[in-house]
Amino acid sequence: MDRIDVALIGAGRMGQVHGRNAARHPGLRLRAIVDPRPAASGIAEELGAEIAALDAVLADRSIAAVLICSTTDLHLTHALAAREAGKAIFCEKPVDLDLGKARAAAPRFEGAPFVLGFNRRFDPHYVALKASVASGAVGAIESLHLVNHDPAAPPPGFIPTSGGLFRDFTIHDLDLARWLLEEEPATIYAAASCLVDPEIGRQGDVDTARVVLTTASGRMCVISNTRRSAYGYDQRIEAYGSKGLAVAGNVEQDTVRTLTESGSAGAPIEPGFAARYVAAYRAQLDHFVEVAQGRAASLSTFADGVAALALAEACDLSAREGRAIRFQGNPT
Amino acid sequence: MSAQRRYNVVLLGAGRIGRIHAANAARHARIALAGVVDPIAASARSLADEWQAPVTSLEAALADPAIDGVIIASSTDTHLEYCLRATAAGKAIFCEKPIDQDLARARSAATALSGARLLLAFNRRFDPNFRALKARLDSGALGTLESLQITSNDPSPPPPSYVAVSGGLFKDMAIHDFDTARWLLGEEPVQVYAVGSCLVDPQIGKLGDVDTARTVLKTASGRLCVISNSRRSGFGYDQRIEAYASQGMARADNVVASTVQVWGEAGAAADRFQNFFLDRYAAAYRHEMDHFADVLAGAPASVGYADGVAALALAEAAAESVRSGQPVIL
């Protein structure tokens, strides 16, 4: 199969992860990087791509696909422009911070070659857990416990543009809940605090949260979030079924255990998303190539992004108002 | 040197948990099992014979100046009354949880029981694993505690006849976890939100109870605790705590029946968890009885009437939250 020419839009933290994977991918040729910042030229040089303007990339019919890794406020603008230009689109999450805008744009992406960067859906451990559940090994799923703890708080400058903990961070777990429960939440409750960094609180955000989702059939999901976990990037799923429990545990940096007079000790868990989800990012890109080639339907759609954003908005409302939110597509 | 004195205690209630406490009391170096009381004569007789103790009555035990204390392991509806009668008779009290099923009634006993020599048997506080977890937190090695995850899943649901008189999942089962939360947080929850479903056994739902629940507690300083409960895990008695602190996390994991693990073509397999509370908390029950010996000797109880009332208040709030669908402010 011919390589697909692809452009990277945004060469920041996530852009560099996806750009490097794209540059090495046998199904892709990383042609261009769209990023006005001076640092981008070094990355372009490293990856053998050229710096290009967005308009030029969109007008170039030989570039069939784009990887949108721009700042969150530009995701939707870039996605719509790329869609207009007929490109296959990989877009980092979230689709937007504004639910109304995202909903209004949703019809444009129905059936489109569009993969949203909900990386957990492509993590081999989580994929294996879902397969184990689907096999019936633990019976029917009754409840979920999702742990998602970041190693360290983002810089304060990131908080005002992030959309807050729920839209920026919890959104991954809200998507996982939908993916694993295969049923939409009917009620949402979020308890949240600022315990890690008072600066986050001054900016009106929270850094520690617990979310409880219940579905119409009474199934439950608890989400545990913090912006700072001193022992690494804590990423786990527990799926409780009628006949047992399926657990996807943390990935340790190596398998060595030492046993001494004071007890036993193991290696730290993976320190952050780049290391923990390295395989997920690759699998996600593999999937995007298949979608761009027309060989697969997207496993992580724009509509999934809208659904998770709506849940994030409900979490935010619940935490602010201290009440549980009924959810039927819209938080009320 | 004279032999250390053994304190005479009488057991009230020769049921499942009573038999555990009878054995631990009878085998204890500082305690003598001096009588067994049970309305079912055959139950009282068989347990009394097992430990060569007499069958007696509550009235006789309370009137006997040679009896130092009572172990209340009778049905829940008698706990509070027996506590009141025993303390009026000047006895030290070991009382099974819950102190009562009715918060107002439990609170009405405050005058009589606040100063009582009363050990309320929240067994988790005496479990060596959970104690070790608390010791790590108290040492400061992990920084400041920020949040807790308490998992308490029973292996299989109790019979409907038990559910009907249990007071419901929150007062009967989650009450342990409410106490554990208070014990570890060292701070009272001010907000309680709970969801409950009947997913395990429709019969439990018909009786108006739930069998699956999640509760979120929030303290005044913003610390959070999630409690997970199910009446049926499908994989044994699932009893775990994770304590998240500013500099690390402490976890007390399940205790396995054996440490054997096997690897085969299909993967790895480990042994099942110790099944149900009589096994899982065997050491905790012994430590509880050790502490009761201390209380009999005059030491203050580390967990007592006020803790029982506080946990009951959280259980009532959780049940109210399930009914209303909204968090309850305490």
C-alpha cells in the first residue's frame, strides 16, 4: 500500500509524540509541520518534514491526512477546515471546550475518516481488559473503578486554557466509562477539591476529584483523579462482573523486585503519559492509517468526543453546585 | 509473683460471631469465659460446653459482682439495651457493631454511654494490615493524606431473612467502612453522596434494600473518600484500602488463602482470597479481645460509643442520599 502523505498541525508536547510516530510509520510520510513557533523548525528538521502554512497544507491535494495537535481552542477550527479540504483527520482530545460548538459541528463528521485521540481505547492493557470482559470471563459488568492520577500538576499557565480538570483530564475516563459500560450514564456526581496546588484553586479549578456515574440499569462507575501522584502516573481499571473482577494494573518501569530485611520493593510505575501509553499512541496511529486508507471505521469518533465533553460539563456543574446531575444527553 | 488476674466475662449471644469471640476470650491469658447467654438454649449449651463455661442469664450475670464484663454478640436490636443495662451494672462492655439501627435512639443513650467502659467492635481497626497502613500514614513518610479508596465486597449475599432485619446495606455492611474512613481521615465527613443498586439478587431489591453501592465522603478540608460495596464479589472477600497522600500511596491488599502462584500457557494464576470475615479478620478478632482485656484492666477504649454513633450517622446519610439522589450535608 502506498504511503499516505500527512501533515502535523501543532508541534507541542502531543504533536511531538504523534509527529515522531508518524515519521517512523511505514504507512505514512510526514511531509509538513504547521507551527509558527521557532522551535518547530528544529523538530521539522529532525523528522525530515518541512515547515508549512496551514492554508498551503490544506490546499495541497497530495497531503491526504492531518494530525491535529494544536492548542485545544483550535482543534475544532482546524478539524472543520481539514474536513472541508477532504483530509483524513486525527485530532487530539478534546474536540472543543464548548459543548454547543462541538454539537453544532458534529454532523460534519458523521462517517468521516476522523479518529479522536482517546488513547486509552488503544492501550494494549485496556484493550485486553475489554476483550476479557467481552469474553464473559467475569460475567456481566456491574461496576467500574477507573484510576487516573497525573504525576505532577501542569504549569499554572496551562490551567486557564485547559477547560478545567473535567474537560481536560477526566474526559479520558468519561470516555473509558462509555467504552467499557457500553451504556450511557444517567446520573453524574462529582466531588472535587483543590488539595495539590493552591494556585490551581485561585484560577478557579480543582486538582482532586471523584466522580460517580450511574447508568439507567443501575450500573456504576467511580472515577478517581488527581493532578499530582508522587509515585508516578497511576493508571488502572477495575471491572467488577457478576462472576469476578478484571484488573488492568499499573505498568512498572522494570520487573525487578528486591527483598531485604525491611521488606520487598519494586520499580516505580511509569512516570508519565509518554512512557505509559507509548504502545497506545502507536496502535492509535496504526488505526488512523487504516481509517485514512478506508479499510476501517473509526473506533474513536467525533461523536464520542461530544459525548465525553457533555459528561465533563455535567461533572463541572455537579462539582460547582454540589448536587447530582441527571443526564439525558444534556446535563440538567 | 502472683498470677495475673483473669477477668470474668459473660458472652451474650452464641451465634456466628459470638462463637468467635467466645473462643478468643476463653483462650485469652487475661480473660476467663465465665458464662454464655442465649435465648436458644441449645446454642447456649453447646457453646458453653465447648469452653467448659456455665450457661447463665443476663440478669444473673449483671447481678454477679464477680463478673467484670460482657461481650454483646446478640442480635442487633438488643445491642443498645444490653449496653445500657451492663453499664448500669458497672460492667465493662465489648459490643458488636452496630450500636443500634436507629440513630435517634442511639443518640438518646449518650448520657449513659458516653463515659461507659465500652469497646465497640469495629474489627477493621484491629486488623494488622490496616493497622500497618495507618502506622505508615501516621509516620508522615507519605506526607499528608488526601484521599481514600475503601473496598469492601462480600463474597456472596446473605439470605433474604438476614437482609430483612439487617438495617440495610449501609447500616449493616458499609458501617465498617464509614468507621474506617473516620479512623484514617482523622476528620469528620461533612458531605455524603451515595448511589445504590440492586444488581446481585432481585430478592434484596424486593425487600427494599440495595446490594451494590458507592459512597463518596468529603471532609471540611476537601479530602475525599470513596467506599465500594457489593454483597457479591464473585471472587471472594474483597477487603482493601488505598490511601493517597501528598508524597505517595499506601495500599493494604487482599489476603490470599495461600501464597502459591502458578504459571502456565494461559498465563499466571494466584490463589483465592481468604474467604469471608471469620478467616480474613481472625487476627483482628484476637487483637480486639486483647484490647478488651486492656479495657477490663482500666484502659480507655480506643473505639467506643461515640464512634458507633458517628458511623451510624454516616450510614443514615448514605441511605438518605440514595433515596433523594442528592448529596447530604452533615
